[in-house]
Amino acid sequence: MSEIANIESRRQFLKVAAGTATAAVVVAMLPRAARASGLPHLSPDNAAAQALGYVDNTKLVNKGKFPSHTDAQRCGNCAFCSAKAGAKWGPCQLFPGNDVNTDGWCSAHKMRA
Ligand code: SF4
């Protein structure tokens, strides 16, 4: 291999190595909720959860307090939830430190398109 080809292959190696290191740093900086679920389950007693009327079963919603709620609305079909298909719990953008119950509900529910 010529000296020029050798230098070129070293350059390519360094570019790939730098790109891999950058990707690893970016992934490490993502919030935990953006990477995977398995977070502590959100309790309806949590202050932020209470503020949004969160319950871990949509059938338990206080219909007097939330008259527009329907039993068809649940975290599992909410645009803010990224639980895997069939999962019982998963991440919600509004509660980044916790997983929500896919049968749950809160007043910020937005039906997924
Ligand atoms: S925003 Fe959606 S996914 Fe999050 S708790 Fe409320 S209903 Fe559930």
C-alpha cells in the first residue's frame, strides 16, 4: 500500500471513530425516558399526576370533574405515550421520570392520530 493510500485510510478510520464517539455521547445525553421504559410507575398520588387528574385505570376517572372524558381514552392511545405495543406501562412525555399505565388517563390526553 502506498504512503498516500495509508494516510487516506487512517483519515477514514479517524472520521468513523470520531462519528461513533459523537453518537455515543449524544445517546448518553438523552433523557432516560427517551431511551427506554422501565421507569418507576407513576402514582396517582404524585403531585404532578394529581394536578392532571391522572388515574392508572381510565374507568376510575371522576366523570363529574372531567365531563369530556370517555372510557375509550387511555394512555395507550395517547399521542404523548410511547409504550411498546402490548406493554402495560410505558413512557409519557408529560411525566419524564415515570412510566404510565397504558390503561391510565390524565386530563392532557390527546388521541393519537
Ligand atoms: S398525557 Fe397521555 S399518556 Fe400521559 S398520562 Fe396523560 S393520558 Fe396518559
